[in-house]
Amino acid sequence: MEIRSEQIKKVQKLIEKGVRIPNPITLDIGEDVDIDNISANGVSIYPGCRIYGSRTVISAQAKIGTEGPVTIVDCIIGPSVELKSGFFSNSVFLKKSVAGYGSHVREGSIFEEEASSAHCCGLKHTILFPFVTLGSLINLCDCLVAGGTSRKNHTEVGSSYVHFNFTPHGDKATPSLFGDVPRGVMLREPPIFLGGQGGTVGPARVGFGNVVAAGSIIRKDYLQENKLIIGKTHTGKVVDFKRNSYPDLKRIVANNLIYLANLKALEEWYRNVRKEFLEKEEFGKKIYEGLVQTVELAQRERIKRFKELVELLPKEKKEETELLEAIEKMEECFGQTEEIESLKPKMEEFKKEILLRLDNGLEYVEAIKSLPEKVTRTGTEWLYGVVYHYLKRAQEFLPSYQVPIKR
């Protein structure tokens, strides 16, 4: 009874500070929730919602539960975000992003500005760049999706799309990269279209501007851009299956390393560019910390899954034993943030232009889109430099896995 009394007090304080709660008796707020991290400016929390976690932040004009009950656990919710219904855990939602009815968004996920999903989408360790739009009935775990320039010109993932992220061998070393970080953050690249009732077998990479026909299953990389891709379906046959056999091991390793290196570039972007804009917002410091913590969580997840793959290998070939011997060095390589001195001039040149726009009152998306082409090239070169730095470091202890680093 005493615990319930404390919950009632919290709900009452939220109402007193201006949060709209149409049916207060249906709202459950955890003991560890700090109501000072829930904005007094235009927040609406609809009936049947449950809010838990000491890290939870709900910013101005957010709408929680507009189409059904919502459960939130340790989520960072930015301004004007709408979570229509579902379960949301240890994820970050930036300004004007939307998650539809029946969403299931688990740890390590980020919806950047105006990214959205329709009803019944499942995500975990998924990063959506601004404007990326998911249709309905989608399973899209363990991937990063970029591309597009606006809400009208956005990367689209069609309804009933699946990212196949679990192998018959029992591993999840399967992260897929749709677009990339160095170009994707500049919001200038043509959108990617993944047609409905299709799928991607991770780990795969797909270039900007590509259109994947509905019903297609992607089983390899498509790095050429602005192509129509019509994937083949399997023909009916039965063949021998050898468990823990990876005939495409070098490609799998390369795509895991490239994905990790892109996450390091994204971390640099958050630390050097995002931070400046977020600090101007209500709860900006907490939102920034949530972003960095989430991308660090994503890096640890990928290392963990990669180690599981290495443990499954039979260690019969030189390249297999090489992976086993190198895994700790790889974990150290990607597990720490380094100051890359050679890249500082480009980073500072780019940052100077960004700060000018921030000082002139532009918001993040407006500022990025207003940059001259020359400046965006400088920023992209800086971030590609970060990617290449980590790939070259990895190649020092993985000589059998020479990852192609040309963009």
C-alpha cells in the first residue's frame, strides 16, 4: 500500500506540473523514475501506460500511448516524439520520430529525427538515420539504415520485410549496413528502397540509391549504387549441410569489421557534432549521454556476437585459428575511443562551419542540410578517416582478412 501511495504522489506531481494524463489511475510509474526528467511542456501520457527506469527521459510535446498501452523501460525520448503503443526498452528516440501500434523496440536502438515505423515492427540494436521509414509487420534487428534527404525523399523498408540475423549455426555475427555513416549523416544521399515481403540475410551491405524489388531476398553485398536489384529465390533441392561451416567466412569477418568501424565513426559524430546541438535543448545532456551509451552498447554487442562466431569455428584452417588468437586484440581495438591526431584538422574545419550555424539558431537537421558541398566533403572525409583507421588497426592482427577499404 505504501508503494502504491508513492506512485499516486508521482502521478499527482506530474499532473500539477502540467503533464496531460487523461486517466491517472491507469498509469504505473516505477519507484526509480525521476519525474524531474519528464517535461512539463505539452507531454501527454494516455491510459494504460507503464513507465520504468532511472534513465527514462520524456521531453516536451511527447505523446505516449496514443493508440494503446505503452511500456517504457530506461528510454530517452526527445521532443515531439510519438510512441503509439508497444514495448520500448533501453533505446533513444530523437525529435519527431514515431513508433507505431504494437511496436517492440529493444535495447541498442536509435530512431533519429523523423524516423518512423508503422504498426507491429520489431527492432533490437537497430539504428535508423533521419527520415528512414519502416512499413508494417517488419523484423529489423542488428542493422544500420541510412539514406534520404527529407520526409518526402526517404529510405523506405517495405511491409513484411525481414532482416535475417540468426544463422543455422546459432550465431548473430550478422549486422547489415544499408548505406553508411560517413555519407549518411550528411543527409544528401539518395534513399534506399527495400521492397515489401523481402529480406536480407546478414551480414550484408547495400549501397545508397539502390531499389530492391518486392519479394527479393538479398544474400550478398550490393555496393554499386542506384541499381534495381531483383533477388533470386531458392530453387527446390536438398544438399548436405555441415554445421559450423562458413564457406564465406572472409566476407562475414569483413562486414563485421566494417560495421564496427562505422559505429566508431557514428560515435565520433555524436561526440563532436550532435553534442553541440543537444546541449541547447531541455534534457539535452541526458539525450546526448543516452546516444553515446547506446552506440557504445551497440559496439559491445557486435564484439560479443563476433566472439560467439569465433568460438563456433572448428579451428581447422589457418584463418580460423588466426581469428581465435586475435579476438582479444580486436575487442581492445574497437572497445576504446582513440584520439586520431591526423584527422583533427578536417574535424575542426567541419566543426567550425557547424558551430556557425548553431550560433545562427539553426536546428540540427537544418544546419546539416545548409552546409555547402565542400564542407560536407570535408566532414565525410573525416568520418571515412575514422572508419579506415579502425579497419587498418584490425588488419594488423588479422593478416588473412584484408578488408577492402576503398569507398
